[in-house]
Amino acid sequence: MLQKFVQNTHRIPLFSHSYRGFYAAVLARFIATSRELPAVKSIMLKGSYARREHVPGISDIDLAIVIHDGTTYSELCELAQAIVRFKRGIVLTHCPIVGEIEVFSHADTISPMFESYSKRFSWRVVSGDSVPFLTSTSESPEQIWAHFGKFVFFHTVSPNFVPLHSQRHRVAGLARTLGISNVPSDNLAAHSVIVRSFDELLAQFVSSDTSYPRQFETDHIGPFTGCGKDFRKQYILVENFEIPKNALNAERKPGLCFPPTYVGPNAMRFVTGPFEDRQNQTWAEINLQTIRYQWRGSFVNNVSADEGFLTRPSFVDLVRLLCSLQKNPLVSTEGLIIPDLPPLDAVLQRENFQTLFETFQSIQYPET
């Protein structure tokens, strides 16, 4: 109810100023809390808030933390626990506006690989030392892959998963990125326009003679996630770019983490072609960037009040990234040991995560 109220009143001047002041206060408090920790070197904003385009009641405050090289496991745990306390405070428990938090080492951010990774997002340093990130608006193949990855992750036509206000906001933002000037107000029609646009963009990556299935399930979303157990994603082909009305009532099926994504024929060729070819150079490079710059975030994004960062979802994320790394041809994983996923009712200890931390720390990344 509170979210709907904010969404319906965020354009009214007095309310608008209040909401933006609240966002600014939360960010200032996060900076003050994080800067007290010895591991933290810089703090960055990411996404719509970094571009000053956020919409109160819809947009999250997405952040990235740069930590000092040589940060120990204990120091990372201290950072994770501080974020748990911050997110589980009285205010943010009821107004959870802090979203994804990425964690990079300083050495990560000065590598050529980070220049490529940073082109996918909007960034702004808000505390600490500067970071040599780049922002590109060019429609490079990597940018198209990134846009499509976001679409698959975050866009659904079903209000059972995302409120209608949020859906329209996301579709409008993606449409602007794709250069679409007129977006229909009807939800299904708006998604159909996006699906058609992606089919045109992805045509350059596939052969029109290649066959494709009508439906497909995979354990990852292209190069942007890990792979392995506990996850499946469903793609469904739409005929004539008309999304069926029953998509509005989509329900999460057992074993599927996201609702179905409706795509056109070129997109279906795309997800069953390069995305399934583990030797594909583009897949491998983007996947390696994703692993390098997101594994530490698994310690701080899947938290609970009772367990802190020692949660099964965090452990699963890390194991899935290791599974993906094992299949990436650009890095040597000789001797890499991937632990089994714990039972649903397992109580995880710090030692379980320390083993994963040390494994990721030992990886030698090539400069792609």
C-alpha cells in the first residue's frame, strides 16, 4: 500500500521533494556507515539513480563498493554484516529501497576488463577515490547482449511478479534505450514492441536458416548468470509478435526462478545458439566479466535478519558462478573443486563461505 501511494503521488511537488529527500538521506546514511569500515575504498551509484532518473516508489538505489586490495575474508564478512544491519533497520525494513550492491577490489577496477564491464551500466562515484569506469551508448554487440540480458531478467508481462507501475517504468526505460519513440499503453502491446525490436537487433548474430524450438529451458540467462542446479529459465516463442493474454496470469512453476520470457524467432535462435555454445568467445568474455565483478556481491545481496549473509541463496549463487567458471574456456580451472549445494534446511557456517572466498581469490583472470 505504501509503495502504491508513493507511485501515485511522486509527481506532486511537495511529495516529490519529500521522497527525493528520503532517497538522499538513505544514501548519505549508507555512505557514512560504509566509510567507517577499513575495507571500503570508494562507493559508487549505479543505474537510474546515478543518472538522476530514478522514480520514487519504483526505482532502487543500486550501489557498488570498491574495497582495498588484500581485503581479507574477515573484513568482507564485516562489510556484509554492516550491510545486513543497514538493510534490516527499522526504516528500510518497511521501505526497502536499497537494491543490488556490487563489490569490487581496487585491482579489479583498474583492469581493461573493467572498462568493458562498466560500459553496460551508468556509474557515479559518491564517496572515496575516483574509479576509471567508462560509459558507452554505442550499440556494440556487447551492449545488445546486455540490453537483452536485462530484458530477460527484469521484464515480465505478469503483474503477479512485478506491479504494473514498475512494469511500465521498466518497459519505458528499455524502449528509450532501444530508440523506440512510441510505446503502447497496453501492457501486452508494449512488450510486443520490445520483443520485435530485439528480434531485429539480434538478427545480425544468427542465421535465418537456423532452426529453433518453440519453447526452451536453460539453467542460466546467457552469459550474465551462473549455471548449475537450483535454477531454470523458460523461453517461449511468440507468433507474429503477439504475446498471449494468458501471459498476464503467468505463475512461477516449480524449479523455475523467473516467469517465462516471450521472444521472437531470432531471439530464440540466439538463446539456443551462442548462449549454449560454451566455446563462444563473446559469451566467454562477458561471462568472465560477470563472474569477476559479481562474486563478492553474493555475500552482501542475499541476506536475512537471522542468518546475516550466511544464507543458502548466497551459497547457491557462488556455487553457480563456479560451475559457470568451470565451463569458461578463457580461464584455467584445473583442480577447481565445486562443493555440493546444501539441503534446504542446512545451517551454513562461516567456514563454508571462507572456502568459496579463497577459491575465487585464487582465480587468475586473463585481460580479455
